Amino acid sequence: MFLAKVRGTVVSTSKDERLVGFKLLVVQRLGVDGEYLSYPQVAVDTVGAGVGETVIVTGGSSARFAAARADAPIDSTIVGIVDSVEIGG
């Protein structure tokens, strides 16, 4: 899992039928200091996240199970909305 910021939305009227009914959001991974890492990616939203929110994203086979669609072409799923982050040290 990793933290990401929701950067935007994706509208796709033509897509794999196993993705129908899912809200798709553009997310970008965050570093410890809140900086953007790597490239943005599309994630399935299962928690009602919105643009500008910090979210918890899971990937790989866990993403498909989190979305309750084990056979769907899903690589990233938003599984939580972050209220706060505390890093000690």
C-alpha cells in the first residue's frame, strides 16, 4: 500500500465490461514529505474519494480483491481516505 493524492477523474464510456460501475480517479504517489513521486496512474475508487484528498492505495492482486472483482483488469484500488499522517523520528 502507499499514500497518494487524487489529482483528477477519468471518464470512459467505452471500457472493459468488468470496470462498469467503478469510479476511476487519477492518483499520484506521495513521498514522506508530501512530494509527488513517479507518474500519475488510474485507480478504482471504493471509498468515495475526491480530487485533492490524500488516499491509501493498494496494488496488484490485492487491488482486485479490494474492489471485489478478482477477474477484473484492476492494478490500483483506493481503499481509504487519510485524515492525518504522523511520522516520528
